[in-house]
Amino acid sequence: MAPALTANSFLLTTSPHSRLTSLKKPNRLVVCAKKSESSSAGDVETENSNGFRFGFDFGKVSDVNSLIRVVNNGSSGAVFGKRKDPNTVFVAGATGQAGIRIAQTLLREGFSVRAGVPELGAAQDLARLAVNYKVISTEESKRLNAVESSFQDPEAIAKAIGNATKAVVTIGPCENGPTTEVTTSEALQLIQGAQLAGVSHITIIYDASAPSFTSTNNVLDGISSFFNNFFSKSQPLTLKEFIDGLITTDLKYTLIKTKLTDDSASESSYNVVVTAEGITQENDYKVTKSQIASLVADVFSNTEVAENKVVELATSPDAAAKPVSELFR
């Protein structure tokens, strides 16, 4: 049984961690169109801040400028807990490799999603990919709003969260856009913003796996799969320090420590196993990004079973499939 941790109402903003002052500026993704010399279809050439470029043919993609509705951070109408919607989830780092799958799965499960993105232009590009490959349906797109959100200002984060009552963030590489990681200190800033916004439950995925640069050619990687470099950076906070900060809030939470892998890995056919923190083994199998997305959706559909728990997640070829209520028992 996973241990339940008791929270109190101490407000994190009264005692910010000293290491939170050195947060990085998100990398920017620049997309420009150019005429193709060999075809009438338009190519899009994309360049990140390191000068890495790739070409992609958007010639067959329809005009979907309004696919992801853009919401101004300051005009959400639901700042600091007002007019909350129990069916709306804020996904921090929604253009990250796990974040994009979490957003997609939540939409398929009937949730509305406020997608926190480092740059709205990049979100529109991913929306075009999603339409072209039928990753999300037209009906699902109506429940998807994109809001520009960084991990640096709890008040701005609270406004981006808006009317969402639930929030999720993945700590790890390639989760703040295609090339940048989300650190523990940035996730703690998000938690402060979630508390200000009146979020009732937050789920944190802590990816403890080593960074991988192997492309799987999975379309869900979207733009991310074209980049094979990110800025390696040591975690400003240890996991223990992060958990200590988390449990001093009055937020209900689920923290899942795991090792993520690509959807094409053999683990995709294995069932997940939830254990108490600290008792997993070295040879435990990893968890695919789509599997973690499905578990997050299940947790948000039944938050009571996973409230205030810190667990470890792995997969096993011998494990039986179980509902979330049994996994977190």
C-alpha cells in the first residue's frame, strides 16, 4: 500500500526556495514558410534557437488557425479559483513529449484541456500535425484551449490555469517544448500557481530515466522528434526537497516516480504496476509515455483513490491489468 502523506495549509509563497531564483528562459521555436522548388505544396522550415532546422510538408494540411483556441492569460474570467470547472485539466508543458500525449488522452476521455505552452505559435504547428494525422478529432478540438505559460511566475501560472480544477506536470527532459526540460524547481513554481488558482488536485510525473535521443518516427512526437538535443541541466532541487515543498501546501496531490520510454518500446504491451516509493527494483521495466497518459486520465477520473500518495510506477510482462482503484490500493 502506498503511504498517504498529510498536507497542511502553509502557503509556499511565504517561503520560496532559494534556488527558485535561477530559472531559465524557455527556448523559442521559429517557423517560417518557403516555396518548394519541386512541388506546389508549401514546405515549413523550422529552426530552434541552436540553429537546428528541419523541413516538413504542410501542403495537404487544411487551414486550422482556430483549431486551438487561444486564451489570453489575463482574461480567462476564472482567476484564483473563481467559476471553476471540475471537468477541466491544466496540462503544463503540453508540447512536451509526455505532455502532448497526456493532453490527447484527456481529450479522448471527455475532459476539457487548458494546454500550457511556451509559445502559442508552436502549439498551432502541433495542431496542424494533429489534424493531418487525425490525432485529435474536431469535437475534441472544441474542448482544447491553449494558453501561453512559463514556469517562472506563480501568479501568471494561476491566471493560465484559469477555471481548471486539476493540473498535471511532467518533470523531465523535453517537457517544456521540444528541446527543454522541466526541473523540480519549475514544477514547484507551478504548484504555487495551482494553489493560488484553487486547483483541487495536481498530479506530478517525475521521470527518472536517462535522456534518450533515439527517434521512434512516432507521429505523436510531432515537432519534438525532429530535435535530438536539449540543454542538459542538473536539478535545482532534489526529489526529497521537492516532495517536502509539495506536502507543505494544502493541495491534494499524486506524485508518480517512474522511468519513461517511447511508445514503440516492448513495454507498451506490458501492464503497469504501482508500488510504494522506494521499493522498485533495478530491472523493473520502463513505462511508455502513452501508458502514463492513460494512468493520469484514470487518476483524474477517480482522484480519491490516489490522493496524497507518492508512488513508483513500472511495467511487468507478468502483471495483470487492474483498474486504478486497485493499482493505488
